[in-house]
Amino acid sequence: AKQAGRDALRFFDPRMQQAVQERLKLEDEIRHGLSHGEFVIHFQPQVGRDGALVGAEVLVRWEHPQRGLLAPIHFIGPAERAGLIQALDFVVLRQACEQLAAWAAQPPRSRLTLAVNLSAHLLYQADFVERLLDLLEQTGADPHLLKLELTESLLLDDMDEAILRMKMLKAHGIRFSIDDFGTGYSSMAYLQHLPLDQLKIDQSFVRQLVEDTSSQTIVRATCALATGLNLEVIAEGVETDAQRQLLELNGCGLFQGYLFGRPVPLAQFEQLQLALRA
Ligand code: C2E
Ligand code: CA
Ligand code: CA
Ligand code: CA
């Protein structure tokens, strides 16, 4: 009885209780936010060698009624733990598809691509392929302009299933990029089997590029690999012109980072579209 009493005391540790309550509150807020349109998408430009805009990465933000605009670090983890990440990712996908359709319908009818981050939970959901194809049909978005960013670890969870689903989507024109390429500690054998279109060099390599020749070697090897496999390469986290030049010198043809623009809301991105038009 004494032992049970002590355990009970430990369980009712007020700090722990507070942490649990805060977590539950955040989960409720995410649920509420999902049903009240508080999650919005921002757009970060992606440009080619000539500096022309080719598309954007879609990054989710939470317009929290009390706490203001929140970055993903504040809610992606909690949404995953609460089993809400599939719903969140689908909300993002829907907004991206609606935007693609809106641009196609109005002058200058831009053909910009949108890259959307996909979590493992959504890719492996039983009806994901069907839901995404339905969404494309409902919105009228051109599947060729939609790119899905996947991480290596996500794909290795169940490679056969991932390949199957990717192939079904690819048959409709959807493209795939490996996000944070080179950080996954995984074998490269999977590159042969996956129907990929792009490798995205992680910003950790870009950050050290100017000082560190080994990062230059990794970038050069990644670009050679991509060329050999007939894949595009894009670098993320490009902040300086020195980085951009070294990337270009080592074979990279597409860039994303603060040098070209931070993630911004739609109105600002459309301004940028006018400024960066080829
Ligand atoms: P990520 O996919 O690697 O996205 C790139 C992150 O780097 C973004 O942070 C972006 O704002 C930031 N970034 C871009 N350019 C630069 C630069 O030049 N310098 C620096 N220092 N940072 C740069 P953000 O928006 O906070 O997103 C963080 C992560 O959250 C993303 O990493 C992605 O893994 C996740 N995420 C974002 N949106 C979604 C989503 O809709 N669904 C899911 N499942 N995850 C998302
Ligand atoms: Ca990404
Ligand atoms: Ca990334
Ligand atoms: Ca990254």
C-alpha cells in the first residue's frame, strides 16, 4: 500500500500533470484550427540558373488566434503524436491544388510548380492515392504541376508499398522529390527502384559550402548521380551569392533559399511572380 501511495504521488506530480494538460490543450487547438481554416500555406520561390521563377515550395503556417503566426516546428510534432498529421497534410494539399487551378484559370496562366511536403502517415494511408486523385479532379489542378517532397526515411518504412503508390500517382503526372537528400544515413540502392524526378540537397550541405570542400564534393557527387539517373537537382537554404555560384559550378541547376525569397503569403508571392518572371 505504501508503494502504491508513493507511485500515486509520483503520478500526480503537478509539473507532469501540467505538461499533460498543455499537450491536450494544444491537440484540441490543432483540431479546432483544422476545422476553422487556421492552417494556411506560404510559398517559397524556386528559381533556375537564369534567376527565373519556376515554382515554389509550399510551407504550412498556423494562424493561431492568440499566439499569432506559427512555424511548423510548433505544431508538426504534436499533430503527429495526436494522429492529426494526415488531416493537416491533406488540408495543405487541398490549398496547393486550389492555388494551381486558380493560377491556370487567370492570366498570365502561369505554369509554376508547387512542391508539397508529405508525411509518411499520409503516403501510407490506405486510400491516399484515391483521395489525391479525387482532389485533383475536384479542383481541376494539373497533376504535372504538383510535386511531392518525401524524405528517405519515410520511403524506407515500406519501400514496396511506397513504390507502388508513387507509380500510380506518377501515371497521372505527379512528380516526386527526395527532401533533405544526403541526411538519411540510408543506402542509395533505393534510388534505382523509386520513380523519382528530383533530389533536393539539404541545407546543411549548402550552409558549409564556402568553407568546407567536403560539402562541395558531396554536392558535386549528388549532381553527378542525379544527372546519371536523369533526375533534377535543387538546393535548399541558399542564402548567399557565393553559395549559389558554388552550387552552379558543381552542377546544380535549381535553387531555393533566402537569397531568392523567404516563404511568404500568397499576395506577396504573386508580387514576386511579376518581378521574377522570365
Ligand atoms: P523542409 O521541408 O526542409 O523546409 C525547409 C525549411 O527551411 C523551411 O522551414 C524554410 O522556411 C526554411 N528555409 C528556407 N530557405 C532557407 C534559408 O535560406 N535559410 C534558412 N536558414 N532556412 C531556410 P519551415 O517553413 O519552418 O519548415 C520546417 C519543416 O516543417 C520543413 O522542413 C518540413 O519538414 C516541415 N513542413 C513544412 N510544411 C509542412 C507540411 O505542409 N506538411 C508536413 N508534413 N511538413 C511540413
Ligand atoms: Ca521540404
Ligand atoms: Ca528540405
Ligand atoms: Ca532540410
